[in-house]
Amino acid sequence: MLEFQFAAASFDVVYCRNALDHSFDPLAGIFQMLRVTKLGGSVLLRHIRDEAVNEQYEGLHQWNLGSDQESLVLWNRRHRFDLTELLPPVATVEMAMADTWINAKLTKVGEVQDTPRLVPLAEQQAAWIDVACLLLNK
């Protein structure tokens, strides 16, 4: 939901470390990070590889970021997105593995026209309000 916080092309670099696997809609999160990145800028992702599998899909671990030969892949039990194929013409993808970590650099080469959403935005907002109320005991 970065579109409510930042204008398009606000940052040269956006960094996300081991957080996408905890989100309702990590695909939308990636596109939103690219939206707020300037042309030629980078989105840097550093995540534990296939964290949802490692954690047996418990708690907030519902998504995996991994590799399939030369591709960066976002997946879970219901969905699979090859980001190396999906992101162009918005971004190029470079990827490297380091032990249990996957590091990716998405270089923005085009504008984000639409943010694909797996979960409608209104449902995401309602869910976060529910979580906030639980945390605040209200």
C-alpha cells in the first residue's frame, strides 16, 4: 500500500529484507516498490530462500522467494510467479544465492502502469485494521 504513502519515482533505491513472505500480497508489494523507484533505480530484495516451506507455512510465512534455474520465483501452494519473465518491461532482474539467502536486484527500466493484486485492496485494508485492533486489544 505504498501508493498511499509515497509518490511515484520518489526513491533511487528501495530495500526489502526478509519481509515479502509475511505479506498478504507480495506480488503487489514488488510492483509498488518499483512504482516508487526512479527510472534507473533499484529495488533490492534479500530474503531467506523458500521461507514458507522452511517454516511449514505456519504463522505469517505464507510465501516463498526462490530460484528456478536462472529465474527469480515468488510462489506458495496456490500461486507461482516467475518474476524474471513477469517484470519486464518494468524491470530487469539480477539474482544471486548466498547460503540460505536469495539476493535480487530489480533495476527499473519502465513505468508501472497497474499493480497486479492477488487480494483486493479493500480486503487487505480490512485485514490490517483487524490485526491492529487485536494488537491494541480493542
